[in-house]
Amino acid sequence: MTVYRIQIDRSLCSGFGECARLAPEVIGLDAGGIASLRVGESGDPAVLEAAAACPMGAILVEAREAA
């Protein structure tokens, strides 16, 4: 199984919110509308689509095989 490690550079986030719509189990928007992680790792491949949808390139996803 693949596990994805997710990081968000909140200084780059402009609050478009597409990431939170695509991967709501992993990414949410805080009170200021900036993306924040709900979890740092996930097996949900939706995080790849969420990262690709970020127009600011604020989301980094690193894939690794679970032990």
C-alpha cells in the first residue's frame, strides 16, 4: 500500500479551496481560508489530485510504500 506524506506551505496558499474539496479527509481550510492539514500522512490517492489542483503549488506530496 502506498502512503502519502503531505506538506502545505501555508505562506503560498491563497485559499482557493480546491484541495479541501478534493481531499476533505486530509486537507481543510482554517478560519482565514488558508489550507491546513487534518493529517500528515494518508493512503488516500485524492491527495495527489488535490496537490495538482493547487494553482500556487503550495502542496507537496511524497509517496512511499508502507512497511
